Amino acid sequence: MLHKLILNKKLMVCTLFSISLALYGMDYLLLGSAKELTIWFLGNLAFLPIYVIIVTLMIERVLKERERAAVMRKLNMVIGVFFSEVGNRLLKELSAYVVSCDNMKRHLLINGTWKETDFSTALEYLRKSDIVVESSHCEKLGLKKYMVEKRGFLVSLLENQNLLEHEEFTDLLWAVFHLVEELEVRDTFENMPQSDIEHLNGDIKRVFGHLSREWVMYMQHLKHDYPYLFSLAVRLNPMIDSPDPAVY
């Protein structure tokens, strides 16, 4: 295989060299002046390093863009698995802790008619919203049990090196891990001091903020690249009180 590759390269070099000689030969026959031909040759030779630099930079940029696109495709697959296994349910669970969440849900009722501007509007709404979380009257043992059960899955996600390319999603995972730890170390959630309640509210707020934004961006990705997956994701929208997978 290596010998054949070397032969192919030699053949290509010989072919290109022969074409160049033939073209210069035609120029000489037409112009009949070796001096002018030499001047043109030296002029082209002087610009050759510049040509090489330009072509090299262009090829390098194209290859980097292709590599980055391939990494993002793989990363979006990881994000999709995260929302299927954990994210969608966690978003629904944590929404019960958000004060006046019904107003927020109205801005996140994604459907098949949404366009790029609708997703941008939803993301801008989430960035500007001051989320208020109140966990004192919520049942937290179920949330603790669910998140502790998913710890192994979350750890496996961090082993994916592609996550380094997505800083926001990595921040989401770290926020989720911290919330898991905070819930796990508490044997009971009864008679919690107000300062501890406020601390837990802050952890839940951090996770919900990251999670809701990543979910909207993931849905936007599905709408653009995978319409059939987007259709099911819309029907199972965690912001709907009673999602129904059936197609009507």
C-alpha cells in the first residue's frame, strides 16, 4: 500500500511538471522571447511563497471548521442523551420550585411553528428573567433520590472529552453535581434553618437557569437538524403540565 502511494505521488509530480514544461514551451513558441519568458517565470516564482501561505491558511481554516462541526455533532448527541435520561425530567421537577413558573412556561411552549426568532426571544427572556426559587414547601426527598440514582450516568458524561468544547453545558453538569451533593449530605429536610433553605434555593436556581437555557438551545438544534426528533421532543415538552406522545 505504501509503495503504491509513493508511486502515485511520483506520477502526480511528473504529470504536473510535464504540464508546466508544456505550457512554458507553448509560451516560448508564441512569444519567441526567452527573456520575457524568464521574467514571467521569476515573477511567478517570487509570488510562490505568498501563494503557499494563502492556500495553507485557507486549507487549515477549512479543516478546522470541519473538525469543529464534527465535534459539535458528537457533542449534540451527548446533550441529547443527557436530556433523554435526566434533563427533561429534572427540568419538570425543578419547575415546581420556581415561583410564578406558569408565566415562564408560557414562554417555553415550543411547537412546530417556532422559527429562529422565537428561539432567540425565549433565550433572551431566560437570560433577563430573575428566577425566584422557594423550596421550603416542596418535597425534596423524591428529588434527592432521583438525582442520586443518576449520579453514575452524570459521571460517565464527564468522561467525554468533547464536553471541553461546550463550556456552558459543562457548567450545567457541574451545577447539577453540586446540587446532588447538597441533597445527598442531608438526611432530612425538616426543620431546616432559613439560611440553609436560602442556600439550597440558590443551588436549585443555578441548575434551573443553566438547564432551561441549554434545553431551548438543544430544541433549536433539533428543529434545524433533526425534525423527526424535534417532533417527539415537542410532544414531550417538560413545560407542558400533561405531555402526550400521541400524534393528533
